[in-house]
Amino acid sequence: MLIVIILTLALMAVSPVQGEALDSLTVCVQKGDSCMQQYNTFEALRYYQKAYDLAQSQDITRFSMDKDFSLSKPYVPKDKVPRHVRLKLADCHYQRANYRQTTELLKNMPEDSLTHDAFRELALGYQKQGDTDSYIYWASQLLGRFPMDAEIVAGLILAFVKNDQPQNGIICGLKYTLKDSTNILVNRALADAWFMNRDFTAAAMLYDKLLDQGDSTFNTLYSAGMSHSQTGSLERAYDCLSRALLLSQMQHAGCAYRLGVVCIDTQRYEEGLKAHELALELLKPDTTTMKAITLSQGEGYYLTHRYPEAVNAWKRHLDYNPSSVATYYNIANAYYYLLKDDEQAERYYQHFLDLARREQNPTPQLTEMMGKAEETLKYYRTSRR
């Protein structure tokens, strides 16, 4: 009898009763809420996760909407976590850009148990992960409950456009504009959908409406200009594209090119030629980056025994780094030893020597390379006699 009493006391000492566990869960949630009020998501996450784990460890599988622990329909099948704990943890993850964790916590909850904010975090969580199909599904479900959420409407239109379904985006946008035709976010997205659906007249009209609303951003001006150029309204296109190029600080190659075309079509020849020159200049690749890429490509092809590709990559490298004596030497060696092209080998050995001899203080390695190149050239010239 004494042994049973001791064992019972020991178990009571290490196993909190259900009420104590619930108190601990409540305390964790309160501490998490306090941290969130201070924008301290790092500490809040720790408390909410602890509350979540505590709830998971309890032998209770149903929670009611008013946060008590009475038996009622579960919000997640066989879920042991109170609705408010799950929502708070998901929100904390969302605020910390942990979008995968956010969607995992929310995706199986019945939709009528999601708050508007939670519903948005579920849909936007998929959008931010680049999962367009899941975003389209959940954004559509959200709009079934909250049809006037303009940000989600605009996002859904653009998601349809991204999925090559602009006509579905147009339907979505027009449905919204039956009640509100002045929302800039929705009108921007709807205009883009019209444009991608190649209905340039409708797109131009909507872009003009956006400009009248004061939406003179680069994208709106640029898209308006392209739409008007497609419909033949060249003066209007010129006005929009020239303003857009100035707004880009003359740094947008596509806009410069489009403006050049419109200028030439409207007999503004000098301005059009200058715009084309600017586009060409802006489209030039970054020299430093191209040097590194082509050099690495050449090495990669060489090490995998793809010698013609290696030579081509090294030649492209010379376009960006014409003073590279080592590259000329590598090409010459590839032609001589591997591709058995004596004519090209002789040519590149000579290019190499012409550059190498300009070095005032050649390294021992460069001196050795020059010696080998001179011997090879001497062999070629002797063999032709």
C-alpha cells in the first residue's frame, strides 16, 4: 500500500493535471501576444510554438470557436490545437516571412474558421512561395467570402495572366468593377490582362483612365505607350513613352527602343535614332560579368574534353578581354594539340606573341610560354620551305 501511494505521488509530481497544462498554454499565448505588441516576433514565435506543442500533448481533440475546451466540431480533423493558437502561430510565421510554415498551419483548416487576415496569409503565403496554382485556388476561395478585397482581386488577375489565362483575369476584374471601377490596383491588373489578351484598345482606354486618376508610374506610362502604338495612336504613344523614359532616368532599354520606333514612324528621325542608340548602349552586357562567365565556360568545356566549345568560349572571352595573353595561348594550344588545325594554331600563337612581347617585365611562366610559341611558329615556317 505504501509503495502505491509513493508511486502516485511521484507521478503527480512529474505530470501536471489538465488544468495546470491549460494554464501554462494560456500563459504562453499571453506572453506571445505581449511580444507581438512590441514587434518582437522572435520571442513571440518561441512562446506560440510552446503553446502549440503543449496543446498537441494534451488528450483533447475538439475546441469551440469561443476558445473554450468543450466538445464541439473540430476546426482541423483530429486537431488538438485551439483555433486561436494555430492562427497566432501562423501569423507569427507569416510576419517572419516563413511562408511555408504559414501555409502548412492553415491549409487544412475549414474555411469558415479562418479569419480574413488568416485567409489572406494563406493565399499570399502561396503567392510569396511562387506557387501560382495554389494562390489562384485560395485567392478564389477568399474572394468567395470577401469579394471586395481589392488587393487579392488584383493579385488573382495577375496570377491568371502569369498562367497564360488572361481571359480568366479579365472576368475576375470585370466582376469587381461592377461595384468599384476606381480602384487603381485592380485597374492596373485588369489593363495588363487586356494587354496580354491582345485587346489593345481596351487596354489603352484603361491605362488612360489610370493616368487620369493620377497613376503616372513608369509601368502605367510604358504600358499605355505600347498599347497606343499597337492601336495606331502614335502621338499618344509618343507622349506616354517619352514621359516613361524620362521617369526611368533614361535607363530602360525596352522603353528607349519602343520610343525610337514611334519617333521614326512619326518622322522624328533624329530623336528616334538617339533613342535606338541609347537602347543599344543599355543592352550591352556587363563586361566584368561576361569576362568571368566566358572564362569559366572555357575551362568547364576544356575539362570535360569538349574542345571546340572551349575554344568558342575563349574566343567570346576575348571579345570582353582582348588583352588576355593567356587566352590566346590556350586557344593556340587547343588548335595545335587537340583540334589539329595548324592554320588556326599558327594564327593564335602569333596573336599571343604580339601581345606578350609588349610586357615590360614578363614573368618566368610567360617567358616559358613565349619560348614554346616561338618554337612552334619556327616549326611551321620551316616545314613550309
